[in-house]
Amino acid sequence: MPKRGGLPTNILKLNKLRNNKMNKKYLLMIIILILVVSASLLFINVKSPTDAVVMEKHYILAQSMAPGSTPTIIANKKGFFAKEGLDIEVKPFTSGKLAFDALLGENADFATVAETPLVYASLNGQEFYIITTMTYSNSNTKVIVRKDRGILNPKDLKGKKVSTFLGSNAEFLMSEFLNRNGLTTNDVKIVNLRPPEMPTALINGDIDAFFVWEPHVYNAKKELGDKAEIYQGDFYTETFNIVVRKDFAEVNPKTIEKFIRALISSEDYIKNNHDESVRIVADYLTVDSTVLENIWQGFSFKIVLDSFLLDSLNNQAKWAIKNEKVPKESKLPNYKDFIYKLALKKINKKAVTI
């Protein structure tokens, strides 16, 4: 019998059963909806392995403010380091020697530098690895003289006050240039100045000539005009290299590989985008693009490790020992011990010919 004023008991049980089934149905639908939405969001937000870039820790590149640094300048400005997952902070230096000093002092992880500072460091017992050469030039480092000071040919430098940056490849060029013109460093009065200081010193008449790399030579020539003359020796080709400490290379092989891949991207960009490359580097170095264009043809940008580098290191080491630029007990190193081939060889075997 039904309860007074209510539904029969069997009808109440039926309704309760229906409600439970509907609740379970709705709950199942909600769960399915949540799973579908979650899967959609996951699909949208997760990139494929080839697109994903995982940024590494922060690294510092000590970079010389010179055209030889063009590949690293381009790699930074065009985002090639970032594309490889490298968080690179660039610290500018007025010379490769000072950039290299920062590296040796553990204030940088990578440095751009010519070969001469590397020779001095190796002969003084310091350790490092060259991971690649990136720039060659036989016209970047020169001598500019003041003709109105009676310097009408290289031999007239005798007794004159000349400047260079000691410990750099400009010092090597100066020594060789003088020797090839019948003079020695004892025949001139040498003033050690930093590269940006030289044009002003020459213009003001504090020195009679200076040996250094571009754009400082052209900056001085632009102001002095016909009062100045530029000489360059075709006997010397400088290399510009990327260097790391040995302990860094031993624990960061993958990082070095990524750094080199970024430089290879830069090399390709420079080949295919001449005008834009000149503009980027000129802006970074704060020089007129027409000035940089005039010297650009003297540069070759190649990511390699070759025998030319070894020959340069050996020749300059012999020069330094012969001219007593280093302690007398210094011995000629085996420069193959200063070359880190693993990374570049893994990426491009043909680029390593040492």
C-alpha cells in the first residue's frame, strides 16, 4: 500500500535508480570533456622535438671590437646563438688581447682573439683551447704614418715615435714590418697605447705613426687626409679565433658544439647577405659603412681548424723566443695540444684539416 499523501514505494525506488544512472552519465560526460580539453591544450602548447629550444645557463662572450669578430657579431644580432639554445651575453673589449685576458681570468666563457696573444699565453705556461678559426685577413692590420713629419717611406720611421698595442698581433706586424725595411724595434721609440687612443694621438701629433687594426687606421686617415700615408705588409695574414679555457671545454662539449653551429649559420648568412652583414657590423663597431665596405674584401670568414693556424702560432712563437719577448727558458709548445677538434669535427669533418 502507498504511503498516505505520497507516491508508491516502488515508484520512488525507480526514480532514485533513474537519477543515479543520469548522475553517473553526466559525470562520465564531464570526465570525457575534461580529458578532451586537456589533450587539446597539450597538443597546442607542446612543440615537436625539432622546434623545441631549451635554453642553457648564462654564458659570457668576451668580444673584440674589431671586424675580425664579424661572425660572432652576426650570430648574436641575428639570433643564431638563441636558436641553438644558448643564452650568450656579449661583453665588448677594445682588443682581442683584453678579451682573452678576461677569459683567462674566468670573467668570460668564450673569447674572440687573434693568434699573437695566444702565443704569449702559451709561452708563459697558460692553458686554453682554440675551438675554431672564424676570420682571416691579410689587410686588416696596418701602419699609418704622418708624411708631414718627414716619413716619406718606411725607412724614415727611424728615430720616430710610433705606437702599437704590446702583446697583440699589431706588435708582431710592427716588428716584421720594421725588419723587412732594414730597421728593428730599437730604431724607433715605442709608445704602448690602446687602439682607440691611437688615432687621437696621431692627429694631435703626440706620435708619428701607429700599427694597429681597422677601423682605427681609417679613422685617423679620414681626419688627416693627405698628411697621412697607409702601408700594409702582404707578408702577414692574421687569424681571428674562438677560445675557451680547457676546464670549460672538458665539462661543456655540447655547449661548444652549439656555439660552433651558430657560427656556421653566421658564415652562411654573411655569404648570402653581403650588404646587410656590412651594415650590422658597421653599426656595432660605430663606423661608417662605407669605411667597412672598403676593407671588407680583405676578410675571409670561414669556420675551420687548419694547418695555417698551426703555422702562424709556431712562427710567432719562434719570433717571440728569438726576440726575448718571453722568459728565456720558454720552449716551443706543441700547438696541437691547444686545439680542440672534437666539436667542429663532429659537425663538419671536412673543416678540420689539422
